[in-house]
Amino acid sequence: MAQKFTIQTHERDEMYEITTSLQAFVEEQHIDEGVLYVYCPHTTAGITINENADPDVVKDMLMRLDEVYPWEHPKYRHAEGNSASHLKASTVGSSQVVMIENGEMLLGTWQGIYFCEFDGPRQRNYYVKILQK
């Protein structure tokens, strides 16, 4: 069964690190080996894995996504006015898969898992499912 997590985002564009809560969930489930799936059910948000050691990486990523997908563009047609957030979410993707070994998510030394908000602030959900070996 998938576990639902709820977060409150605070900015229009934000990368909210969820690594610690995901690792805690793995430990609560007493999973030694398996695969963790994390999924975002929103069309204006996503899930990514990237560096979590230097906060400037997140700042740079959000800056560049804004440059590639500006909030306003004269050719956008979507009536809600949030075309940029849909484009950013599709670029980032809606899910990630992480292997679990010896009760730990197999992430690189500098990697963290992020919920990416592109149309906030909002209350958001993401789902986690673990397939145990």
C-alpha cells in the first residue's frame, strides 16, 4: 500500500528536501532490502534527486528553470496563467526510484530527494511505496 505524505510549500518555486522523511519511513517499515518509489500526483510539481550539500545548487536550478520557462510569455495560452509551472514539472518529472540496501536508501554522497514546487505556496501530497525483497 502506498503511504501518503503531506507538505506545505512556502514559495512559488521551491525545492523542498524530503530525504530525511523518506529514510525515516524506510526505517519505520523495517525494510532491509527493496525499492522505494516516490510519486507526485500534481501537474505543477515534481520529484527529483540532486545535490543536497550546497544550497546554491538548488538556487541555480530554480534560477535556470525560470530562465528557460519564464512565468509570463506572450505566447502562453493556458487560461490559468501557470504554463511555466506545468513545463517545469514535466521537465523535472513526477517520480523517482531509489534502491534500499541494509536499511538505507542508496543515494550518492551528495544526493538528496526533493519535492519540487512550481506553483505555490500550496499544501501538497506525495506518495511513497516500498517493494521489499
